[in-house]
Amino acid sequence: MTGLILSKAALSYQHFAEQSRIEDLRDWWVTECLDDVLSADDLRRASVRWLLAEPSLALAVLPYLPNLVWLQSTWAGVEVLLAPSLRRDYTLTNIRGIFAPLMSEYVLAHCLAHERRLLAHEAAKREKRWLNEHNGVLRGKTLLIMGVGSIGMGIAQAARFFGMRVLGVVGTARPMSDVDEVGTFVDLPTLLPRADYVVNVLPNTPATQNVVDARFLSLMKSSAVFMNVGRGQAVIEADLAAALSNGIISAAVLDVYREEPLPEHHVFWDTPNLTLTSHTAAPSFPEEVFGVFAENHRRFVAGEDLMYQVSFERGY
Amino acid sequence: MTGLILSKAALSYQHFAEQSRIEDLRDWWVTECLDDVLSADDLRRASVRWLLAEPSLALAVLPYLPNLVWLQSTWAGVEVLLAPSLRRDYTLTNIRGIFAPLMSEYVLAHCLAHERRLLAHEAAKREKRWLNEHNGVLRGKTLLIMGVGSIGMGIAQAARFFGMRVLGVVGTARPMSDVDEVGTFVDLPTLLPRADYVVNVLPNTPATQNVVDARFLSLMKSSAVFMNVGRGQAVIEADLAAALSNGIISAAVLDVYREEPLPEHHVFWDTPNLTLTSHTAAPSFPEEVFGVFAENHRRFVAGEDLMYQVSFERGY
């Protein structure tokens, strides 16, 4: 066999692969895990040239795929494959482009819920109390997006649709449509105090770790909301918990953490004004992942450049 | 004086009126209520030709304004002025155009919160439990809008932005951009079973009262969500409470009720899967209301047709 699909969603990928009628998409194996049916010995004997897999599953089989040319991750995040000790003699591609609409749903859901005070309305109902107070409105508020790649741009478009002003922080400042003002990390002291919402979408690289610390949070408005849909490593979690407990910022919404699932005794479980979700902001739907894979497979067979290549050095 | 501004937001309107520098916008009186400073007798003696007012306040002063030519409501809903026993010898205009973005925020906030299970995440956090379940996504879901005027159209555009399919019910079917399929009330038996979300934006007219009854709700998917941001009279509230208690539909979100504030012993306080808000979906911001008024005042002085005229017969 020349290809291997190794995924918890193996059955879905098998279905899409069979439906796809992609010429040359044949001679592949699809499985959820290495087992009695497909063993490491089988892999070594085979000549697997491409692999479609979750990064953690890929990590485990890399040693058994001496002929690997291309690895298509089913996820956006591929950190586990970037350790300097690991082999880098293949082309690594990840999934982009499909997450922006889902991330936009998540970010706008939580911005709108905050303005429209959904939790306060639920609490008032429990107390059978008519909540005779004004809500906020999202229109006219300012959103700062940390990391304006394809996902950040999608969030920017959604924010602009609702009449928000959008600020962006990127590695190298350049004008961007749908972002009113773009700066770099050195501009944070002037950008952060202007934002009503700050959302982190940065990939996990050495440069983006621990960016959100006590100083960062102290630069935000006390009425502002912090969201993290990027990577947990961007946030010093004790600093965020302290900022929420002390009213340095108004609220936070987290989908990613330094350790997942969140450990049983983590401070976040008892932190006020903190909404926790379970790394579910933008699920990888197999149908969409397969669409990216199918196009890359076509390019692979044709010898063309692959989409969404990850640089082992840059980390994204 | 030739004009009267009678509003709980009198001070704001005074500010905007003074700032506006509108030629001929002079010789008016602005107050929160009739009192010792401005009495009914004063009004009778004056020759008030135009009135900017909340409908309920306008109702109280109509008998004292024999020369009234034009009444600009500060609200969209003007039912109290439409009773057949009341005078109809003036031009009634209401506020439109400014509510669509705010209503869209509200509707999308609650659609997204339902898909992304915000309340379930809050409950899980209280129990220190990692909610290891999939969320829904809004993209691909179907929204049925009851009443596609300017507000309904704004909601349709927001829904389409998030990749929803939009169905509409109107009095007279006609093709509409941003609505995938338009029908009339007779089409409800085929439209309702296809909708994941049903939102009522109908004005309160004899034809739209009690539209949402047990039969209507039984035609909806058991997984579907009903929202009312139109008028409370559209819904038979006991039927809705029963449908929610019996799992006929999944959830409901209400901003308007037959009686407001919701009475102390109303069944809704104890109805499950029901979110209550306090007629705050789309607040009338004086600045925006004044913008509509200022343009209509210009037209009034120039003898042009006024925007947003309400038909006493149709009721909207």
C-alpha cells in the first residue's frame, strides 16, 4: 500500500474516500489504530508514501514509515510533530480554511451572549425576576484579534458584519481588508486599552507562549472580555484567574488550556466570570478535512505544490 | 409652539434637537410628561402640528392636540394608537430601519448560544465537569422567519452570513433576496417541519394574533427552537408552555409577552427550556430615533411624503 489513513474518524474517511472516485486514490489502508489487523511490521514492510492522520496518532507511527513523503494532519494544530528531535524529512500539511466559519460562530456567540447578558437573564428567571435593565449591543464595540491568519480574518469579517471595529496584532504589520488597524506585539500597550473584546487565535510557537500574562491583562479595559480559541500555551493561567478574581477584566471565555482535559483541581473551575468550553470551538468535520486532503492528494499525484504546508522552523 | 417632544428620553431628544441645527426645527417643547410646567390647557391653547412621542404617552395627549398633523412614534409598535375608537385624522409614522441590526444581534445571539450549548457549559463548570460532547453548529441549519419586513430581512441577512438556509412567511408571497424560499400562512404546514429555528417578527394585527398555538408548535421539529421578538399577542402562551414541558419543541426564547412585565404567577417562570428577556431585544436609542425624526421633519416642512407611515387599517 502507498497511503494510510489513521484517524478516530476512520469510518467516515473510508466512506468519503470510497465516494470520492479520485483517480489514483487507491491502494490505501484506513484504520483507527495499529492493532492485530494492521501492525507496525505491516507498515514497515509496506511502502507508505502519504499519511492522513491526527497528529498524535501520526507521531506514533512515524518511525514505521521510512518512505513517508507527505503527512496531511486532520487538525490545524500540529505542535506534537514539531519537536526538534523528530524527523523532518517529509512535507507536513495541516488543515486551514475550514475553521474560520466555525471559530466565527464561537467568538460571536460568546460576544453576543456577553452583551445581551444571557447568563444574567437565566439567573433572573430562576429567581422569577423581570430583568428591567439595559443590555449592551455589540455594534460599535471594538474587537482586538491576536493573530490574523485565515481564522482571524474570518472572525474579523463576522465582527464587522455586526458593526464592530476590528484591531489586529500580527507578526509583521501589513494592511488587511476587514481589519481597521493592524499592529505588532510592540503595539499592544496602545491597542489593548481600546478593545472591548480581545480574542487570541495565535498558533503555538515559542514567540507566542505566555503572551497573555498579568501585564497584558492589566492593559485591558476593566470592562473587557478575553477569549482564547488559539492555544492554551499563550496564557499564564494563574495570571488570568487572578485578573478575573480581582476585577482587572470583566470576563473570559476559554476553549483551550495548557493541559486538556482541564485537571480536576485547576483554579479555573472556581474562577468567577469565566466560561469554559472543551476545545470544541471548531471541530474538524471529516467531510471538510477530506475535501482538503482530496485536493492535496490530487496535487501530490500531479507533483504540484501542496496547500497549507507547515514550516518546521516557524511552527505554523 | 408648533411641535412637542413627549418622551421618557426627553433630555436626550432636547440635546439632539439643539445639536441638529435643523432649519425650522424650532418653536417646539420637550418634556417627559404633562405637569405644572406644561399642562393640557397649555397644549390646547398652543397649535401643536407635530408630535414625537412614545405611543402610550401620545395616546394621553391626543385629545389636547386639535391641530395635530403628524405623529412620529419613537417605537416600532404603535398598537395603542390603532384602536378604531381613536382619531385617525393625522399622519402616523413609526420607527423602522434602525431595529434590524439590534434584532439580528438578539436572534443570532440566541441561535448561536443554543447550538454552542452555552448554558450546558455553565452547568458543567458549576459541577467541575469537562463537557466532552459535541456542540452543534449554526451553519447549514434552517431558519424560518415569520414576517419579513425590514427587521426580518436584517435577520435573514445575518442568518445567511452564518450559512443558514432562510425560509420566510409573509402576507403576500414574493421573491426576496436573502430569503431562500418565501411562503404565506397557508404554507406553514410544509415550512414549519423543515425549520431548526422559527422566529416571529410579525407586527400585532388581527390576522397575526394567536398564530402560534398548539397546532403550529406540533408542526415544528421536536429539536427546533421558537423565538418571539415580534409581539406577545402572536403566541397562545399556555400552548407554548405545554409544548416546552412536553418536549414538543426543544426550546424557546421570548422577548415579548401578552402582558409586560410578565406577571408574578405566570406559567413561563417555571417552564423548562425557556429563556426570558424583558422586551430588550432592540432598544430605541434616542440618537437613532432622532435621526429618523429629523429626516421626517425635513420632509414635513418641505411638504414631502413621510417615511415609515403606518396604515390605521393594516395596523403596520
